[in-house]
Amino acid sequence: DRVAIARVFLQMTIPRLPDWPIRFDALVYSRLRRPFAWGINDCALFAGDAVAAITGVDLSAGLRGHGTALQAARTLRHHGGLRGIATACLGEPIAPGQARQGDVMLIDAMGREALAVCVNAQDAVAPGPQGLHVVPRDSALCAWRVG
């Protein structure tokens, strides 16, 4: 679809902002204790907010607005699931070992796929019940470059 193609083109041509590390750290810090909430701080929107902090472009605007798990499931189904959304927005996935700070990662969260964001050479983070949950980067299923 045209939107997906446009997103891939935009993301591939939008570099990381010069101050992206400061912006990214501020986002992570602001979410440390913010619990998971559909449509506010779920895995897709957290990843989208990280992309926006790093590049200045909100590629997840079309995903905002759901407030329940059922609404989120409908949105995901409409957009091809988390893999489909991430690939449409960020291009083809890469191996998790190639991810760098700020890249989006697909993880297995107790039998369900979820998006996380790489924070260092060992870890990624994703929203959880008590705030950001740390997951080992090497347990990711795949990743996508940001900027």
C-alpha cells in the first residue's frame, strides 16, 4: 500500500537527529516507572515514540487512539501485525546482533510478540506492568534499524 511504501522511503532517508542520544535518554527516563497502558504506553507506541525521539518523525501516528486490547488487536490485524508495522515503517529486519542503541526489536513476551527498543549492547526495554521491563537483546527475534 502507498502509506507503507512512503513510510519505508521516509525512514530510509531520515537520519538520526544530532541530539538523538539526549532525546532518547529523556524518553527512556520518562517511561522508567510508567506502566503499560493500551494506546498510551504499549509496546508499539513506545517503539514509535523512540523512533520519533531519535529521528523527529512520528511514524506511528496511525496507530494511536486504541484504548483496549481488543482495539489494539484490530489495529494490528489491519496493519499486518507488529512485524508488518515495523517492516512497513523501518524497512527489512536485521539480525538482533546487528542492532544498536535506539533500534527497534521484536521480542517474545511470554508467547506473544512485542516490540522493544535496544538501549545498549546487552539489553532492550519495553513497557511492562511496573514500567520499562529489561529484556536481553540476544533473545530478540529480529530488529529494525532506526535512522
